[in-house]
Amino acid sequence: MARSNSTVRTSRFSKNGRGRYRRSVFVAIATLLVLGVVPAVDVAVTQAQAAPTRPLIETATTKPPPPKAMLKVCEVSNAVPVGTTFTFTVNSGPPLTVPSGLPPGGYCTLVGPRTVGSTATIVEAPLLVVLSITTNALGPVTTDLGSRTITVTIGTGVTEVTFTDGESLGGAVPFLEICKHTDPYQAIPYSVLFAFTVGTSSVPVMVPAGACSPPLVTNTGHIKVTEQPSAEFQMTGCTIFPANRIVSCSPGKYGQGGTAVVDAGGPNLAGESILTFNNLCEFPQGTSCPAP
């Protein structure tokens, strides 16, 4: 049976109506977005929330340790016997002992390792008058002679600090100088060194043939100076200036060394005592005298 015209119109209307309805809804939403009634950010957030997310991957990085360097503390003094110990502290740490040596470099003690860029405050305990404090540090340096203190910034490699000390804090001290005289006909070169010990110190004082040591500060009273044995040399005698300061002179045979006992010198360099040891070398005719 044929459908009626009303039925056909209703069916067409329904299909056409649904299409027009959808278009109307889209147009309405677009209009509201343009007018700002529905914020566009809500739509963007909704889209972002709907988008798939990727997990974050954290990468762990390890920093290399700071570089290390070395600190060296040196002591220079001719106002005390070589090897006299001086006491220091570094950053208020435990006591550090450094033996004294003659100019220009003295003796040194290593302190380290230290971190490059860190600071080190070195303080010398009271013993003698501090004449100077020097360093090769390139960074900031603070020096205070009165408080016997220096603060340095540790650089790469070796940072060196040198304390130079003079006369005793208790006043003037006696000076002694040791000289070595050899037979001029034997032509002993300056490169030949003779070793001496002064007083109770076991650290040798080295004196070239035909030359003298730097002025050495000694204790007051009688001082014993010992020439160390050398196989081919003989101590034949000794003299002192001023002449009234000699107490005893004991020459030795070949290879035995010798000793002298003298009065301490005056209270300054002008009043120092100068002790000279005389030596001969025994060697076959026509050959050079060997070094001790």
C-alpha cells in the first residue's frame, strides 16, 4: 500500500530537521566562542588533558671533585742554629713544626693536600722577631707581621709561604761565623764542601773551601764546633777573631776531623766571632786533591 503524502513529508522533515539542528548547534558554539561567553582556554585545557602525555626522564649528573693542591711552609733564619724548630698552625689546626734553614730558601714542611680556591691562615708561634713573610700565592693575600700571620688563597700546584726570622725576642744574641782555609798551593776549588756541627745541633753547616758560612746565632757561653771527618783532609789548626775568644783547638789526623771550643760572639754582627779551620790535603804527587 502506498504511503500517504503526510507520512513522506514527516520523514523528510525529520531527516532534514536533525541536520539543521546539528548545524545550528555548531554555529551557536562558534558564536559563543567569538563573543567570549565560553572561554577558549577551557577548550584548550580540555584538549591538553585529552592529549597523551610522555613520562619525564630525569638524568642524574655527578660533579667532579674540586682539584687539590699542596701548601708548603718554610722557615729562614740565621739567628739560630740550623735545624732549630719553629712551630706553626694552619687554620687553627694541630701544631706544625718546621726546621729553620739558612737564606735564601731555608727548610720547608709540606701541608696538604688542600682544595684549590680555599684559604689558609698560617700563624707562627713566638720565638724570634718575624722580619718578613713572603708567598708565591696569586690570589688575595693578607699579611700581619705583628701577629705573625699570613692568609693566602690556595692556587694550583704548590703554594709556598716563607717566614724569615731575625734576632731573639728576648734581646740580642751572639753570632759566630765559620771559615775554611786550605793550603793555597793545593788549589782546592770552592766546589769542595766541608761539614761542621755547632753546639748540640746535628744539622751540618756546609762551608766551601776558602770561604765562610753566613753568621750563625749561638747560645751564650762556650760553643763547641766540630769539623766532620773527610778521608783525604787533615785539620792542622784553627784561629779566631777576636783572638781572645779561643778556648781550645784540637786538630785531628787525616780522616778524623777536629774540634774547637770558643766563646760566643758579641750581641750583634759587628761583635761576631769568626772561627777559621785550617786544612791540608794528602794526595799523590801530580794528582788533584779529592773532595771530602
